[in-house]
Amino acid sequence: MNASDGEPSAARTPDRRLRTGAEQPIDPEDLVRAQGKEPTPENVEAARKLLERDGAAAIERIVP
């Protein structure tokens, strides 16, 4: 919406094109970087375990 007149903005992204982080494949290194950490072997392993345990929900908590 355009804040000044309450009308939808022409630049608005259509709902059908919106997506969340879980709608695409995520690997452990992606998850580490999304957390703002360096992809050290330890961080990547921790992220791999988190993805194994929580699946897509792991990234949803970080990147809604």
C-alpha cells in the first residue's frame, strides 16, 4: 500500500511470488551464514545436525 493514499503500490510484489526461506533447498553452510557466523568446520557440523533435527524449520527461525 502507498502510505500517503492507502492504495496498493504498483511496485508491490504479488503474493504468488513471495516465499520464505524454507521453500528452497538449504545446506549447512547457508544456515551458518544466515546466522551471521563463519562457516568453520565446527559451525557447519552444528548446522548440519540442526537441519537434520529440525529440517526447514531451522532456517525459518533465522530467516522468516
